[in-house]
Amino acid sequence: MGPKVTDILERALATFAQAFLSVIVVTDLSSTEGAATAGLAAVVSLLKSIVATRTGDGSPSIVS
């Protein structure tokens, strides 16, 4: 995998972990619902990173 793909996947995985832990700690949702919510957040992160690579300087970050 190229460095851009690795960076995008790392961002999506980090987003999933952060969202999953937040949902489990803050709410009383089941782990399945928490995983689904975190999965959606990871997909949004993945899509944002893909769009960002096609604009700006080509990195997965929108602000760079």
C-alpha cells in the first residue's frame, strides 16, 4: 500500500476507535449499536480523506 492509502486507513481506524469508545462510555447503547455508529463515523472519515486527496496538496488532510 502507498503512503496515502496507509494514512487514510489509519485515520479511519482512529476515528472508529474514538467514536466506539465515546459511544460506549457516554451512552448506554449496546456494543452492536456502538459499533454501527463508529463504523459510520469511520466511513465518513474515509470519504473525507479520499475527497481531500483530490484537492489541495493531495494529502488526506483538508487543511494542508
